[in-house]
Amino acid sequence: MMLGRWGEVAVLALARISMGAQLQVVGALGPLLIGSLVTDWAALGTLIGTYSLAGVFVALPAGWLLARFGDRVVLLVGVGLMALGGVLLALAPDFLLAVLGRLVSGIGGALLTIAGAKMVLDRFSGARVALAMGLMLMAWPFGIGLALLVLPMLGEDWKSGLWLSAAFCTVAFLLIAATVRGGGPSAASHRRMWLLRHEWRPLLALGVVWAGYNASFAVAVGFTPAFLVANGISHAEAGALASLIGFSILPLQPMGGAIAERLGRPLLVTVMCILGMVAALLATAAGAPPWLTLPAFGMLAAPPSSLIMAFAGRALSAESRAFGMGVHYTVFYLGLALLPPFAGLVRDMTGSPSAPLLTAAAFLAVCLTALAVYATAMAQRAQPRRTNELRDSD
């Protein structure tokens, strides 16, 4: 049974929910994994970050794979690898096999991310692209929140949590196989397989922003449960509170960026939201009520997601966009692979449960610096254009 394009978006969103839940399964079960599957917090952070490490190597070749084998094949391989990696993690007797399972899952997740975005762009145009892409983006934090809410209900049985995550990915694979049609292999259109000189600086700056923004979100949802447990909250309640981060981003995810664009101040809105995210993390670490600060963090995280991607589109020419997005996602995956383990290392070095939250706030501070680099580069690019326009008017 093949679905229409909105039905396919729904199935792709379900696959993205399973991906968000799989990314978060280690963080949601983190306190139970310490002393069993992993030895310390740095190792836990490594398991969280390994999921994204594969994307560093997959992002650039993904476009070639899509052109060579077609959307449906790459999508099925991606979700199939997610299911396989989930099984390997559930069966892992030690840390090394657990890392392998997360790496396999991460390769699949990267293929799903890039193929899914490409399929949405192929199927929609005009204003509907924003809505369809917003639904795709929304599915990932929803999966994170779902894992944080459901997995602690299993009590001390962390193995069942790992198997449940693998089963969810398997269901997504079967639904895609049954319902999603493929675009088929196609000859790649003419594209520039490099960037123009003036495109590198703003794009790399945005790659840092995208990596730091997402890493701070991953650290917040990955380490907040352990922070709350260390402050005397039960595992189930800590998971429920941390899930507020993932769920509270949902109302503004599809429309937050569009509203900022309509106001004509997308960069200002992005900066203000990131500053608010920093304040929410600092307040949580200082002992403010988590039922207030965690939803605030999630809501403020919603608008920047689509705005940062829109900034990347403006930094690239049409001919450079395919290669440029590969570069953008390479930086993104590199940051998402390295920064959560660093947050875990800081936790081990300081012994403070709040250290990862403070480290995530530092990541966001770096994002603000990178946004300034982007804004300066884009202003310098626009200056010669304005000068030429003034000469033409004379």
C-alpha cells in the first residue's frame, strides 16, 4: 500500500521519532548503565556521542548514494541499520560491542536524516515545504521526550529498554518498506562540488552553531535525569521532568522560525532564544524548579532550528548547495559526536552533577560567537553588492 505525500511524511516522521528515542535511550537509562554496561560518566557520554560520529563520514557521500541507488533504498538501509544497531546494543556484553551497536545505529540515523530531508524537498514546494519539514524536525525531539517518559517506567530492567528501542526501529523499517515509494536512481544534476571562497566562512560558522545548538540539547536531555536523581528525585520522576524538554519544543517547532522570518528579525530572534536557553540551563543547575526551567529551555530551543537551516541556505549559491549541506552536516555530526563525551568528562573531573548542564551552556555561548562571525561575513558579502548598485544608479 503506497501513501500520498502527506502519508509518507507521517511515516518518515515515525521513523524520526524512533531515531530520537534511540539516540536518547542511553541517556534515559544512564544511571542504570553506570556500573553495568559502562564504567563512568565519560563512557556514558561516549555512548551518547558515538551515535552521531558516523554522520561525520556519511554526510558528504550521502548525496551520491541517493543519486546512485534512489531514495527508498537508502532510506530502508538507514532504518534497517538503526534496528540492527539497536539489537547489537541490547545484546552487548561489554562496552566495545555497545559502541559498535551505537555506531551502526548512527550510520543508519544519518542516512535517514539526509534521505528524509531530501524526500520532503522533492515532494513539496512553496509554503508547504516549511510545514512538512517542520513536522520532520518535530519528530526527533518528540522521540527524545518519549524515551525519557517511557523508559524509566521499566524500573531497573534496562535491558528491556534497549530491546524496546530496537523493536521501535524495526516497526519503522517495516512501515517504510510497505508504504513509501521511491524516487529511483537519477542522474545527478549539475552541481559544484566545492564552495566559493566567500561561502566557506559563513557556512563553517553556521556549522559550529548547528553543532553547538544540537549538542547542548543532547547534553541537556542526556544528563538532566542523572542531575535530578542526584538531587533526590526518583528515576521515573526525573525522566518525566527531563521529557518536558523534548515535548515543550513541539508547539513552536513548525511555526517558530516562520514567525521570526515574518517579523523580519530572524538573527535577533535566534540570539535572544539562545540567550534564554543559557539562562534556563544556569537556572536549572542553580536549583530552580525543573518543571519551570526545563520546558522554558525546550520552548526557546524551537525557533532557532529552522532559522539556522535557513541561514545556511542563504550562505550558499544554488550550485553549491548540495555540497555545502554535506559540509554543514559534517561539522554538525562532528560536534554532536565529540561534545557530549566532553560534557561527561567534565562531570567525571569535577564530580558535580550540574557540570554537564553548565558545559551545555558554554556550548551555546560559543554558538553566539559563531553567529557573530556569520553575520559579519554576510554583511561583508553584501557590501560590494550595495556598492555596485550605487554605481549603477549613478
